[in-house]
Amino acid sequence: MGSYELSLVTLAAIYVMLALSLNLITGFCGQISLGHAAFFGAGAYAAALLTKSGWPLAPALVSGAVLAAAFGFVVGLASLRVRHDFLAITTMGVGFLFIGFVRKQQGLGGELGLSGIPDHGLGPWGLAALTVTLAAATAALSLHIRRVWAGQAFAAIADDEDTARALGIDVMRYKLTAFVLGTALAGLAGGLFAHFTRFIIPDAFGFTVSISILAMVIIGGIGSTWGVLAGAVILTLMPELFRFINDYKLLLYGGLLLLVMRFAPGGLAGGIAALTARLRGAT
């Protein structure tokens, strides 16, 4: 496997982590977030600044994830009283505020971006192995959450908050837990992304990136770990493998979203499940 193929594997693993982190918030707990890239960016900038200051990679990545989680806690706490469309607008506003803040900070590189991020020292194979391992761990965590009480509480909240509250579920606590956990994983992915590219700009964490992550979740199948994983891999690799698509990436994502919502509302996971059930019924 050459350096180009390894870079694709690394990038796909980073976006798998990102999509699964949003799935914890939107798919598991029903909280619509249109500013997820802001937490991705918070982790990226924090980890990059720390390694530029001489920190080793591992503690810098963890610190970036913690900062993103703290950012997520504040946003989540402020968003507890809003739902649905209002929550989407609130998180979208957070994304725009983050980009505006970064662009005005010369210490973060401003409009020109942050360069000179130190070499991680792992080599292409080492970084690919690390990102794939962390993506696999994120998927395993998602599957585990689905099987435990917290996952059941998330599902109840996603179905109907008022009913969940009547059943004795601490809705605010679980919504905040999902938000903090999802944003922490997004921050970890951001730190990996910063050290993969070694140069980051504000637009790498803008609104279109948030929409791209959401498209991965919806096309893969909201709430499905394996479906979202597949959606992230497909939508990450497609523009890279077919270069002519890259200029029309958002148009492609929009078209795919329309097709999925019209013909397969459950995404790839729901479509496969329906096809499997149909085949079983035919035998």
C-alpha cells in the first residue's frame, strides 16, 4: 500500500470517527446538530498548538478532546431548553461563531490558517494504524452504548422526551452526556486531522463540513453504527477516487440525501435491512 492509499485510509478513519461522534448526539439521542465541525476544529487547533509548544502527540490529542468536550458541555448546557429546529439553529450559530473567532485570532493563524504543525513522528503507516484503531474503538463504544442502560435512555429521549421524563429518565443529564461524549470524540478526530494535514485553516471546520458530516449520518442510517460507518467511508472516498466529483461534492451530497429520504428513509442500514427482510420473506 502506497502513501496515497494510506492517506485515504487515514482520512476515511478520521471521518468515521466524526460521523460516529455526531451519530451519538443526533442518531442515538435525537439532538440535531448543525455545528459539529466547530468541535472538530476546537480539537484540531488545541492539539496543534500544544504540539507546536513542545507537547508529545498523545497528551496533545487527549487535551484537544477534553477541550472540545468542555466546549460541548457549555453549548449542550445552553441548548438543553431548546428542541428540534431551535436546537439546529443554535448549533449552527455556534459553528459560525467558532469560525468568526478563529479568523480574528492571529495566534491561531487567522484567515491564513495555522501552519508549522510538527511531524507526528509515526510515519504514514503509524498514523494510519492509530486512526484506524481509534475509529474501531469509537465504533465499539457506539455498539456498547446501544446495549447498556444509557443507550436505552438515549433511545427513549430520541423517541419522545416528555414520555422519557415521565418514566423517570433524567433527560437533561443524558442529553448533556451524549453531547459531551460526541463532542469529545469530534475533538479527538480534529487533533488527528491537524497532525495528518499539518496545516489547518478555518474553512476546514465550516458549515459545509458540518453538513457533510450530517450527510454521512443520514445516508448511512441515523442511529446505525455500521450504516454510519459505511456512509462515512463512501462519502469520504468517493470524491478522492473520482476526482471529477470533487468540484460537485456538495451537489452530490444533496442529491444523495434527496434520494435517501425519498426511497430509503432509513439510509443504507435501513435499506439493507428492508432488502434482507424481503428476501427472507420470498424464501
